[in-house]
Amino acid sequence: MTTSAPRLTSLSHGGGCGCKIAPSVLSELLQRSASTAAFAQLLVGADTGDDAAV
């Protein structure tokens, strides 16, 4: 009997945008975390709800 390795995509429930959590869930998680002062050069951070920080 020959067993083949599973495709890696079969082990993931989503990819890219499909793996994102709801903005409300992210907001709740960030509120629970210890707040830290933002870097002076930070243009976009967690306060804007953006996908990434710049």
C-alpha cells in the first residue's frame, strides 16, 4: 500500500483574506493586550484597524 503525503493546502482552513479574523475580534484582543507607546515614525497602527502597520 502506497501512502502519499497530504497536500499542505488540505491542512489549512483558509488562505490570505480567508484566514483573517473579524475586526471586532481583533479589536477585543488588542484591548486586552498591554498597551505600549507607538513608535514616533509609525504611520498606520492598530488604532486605525488597518491590515498592516507602516
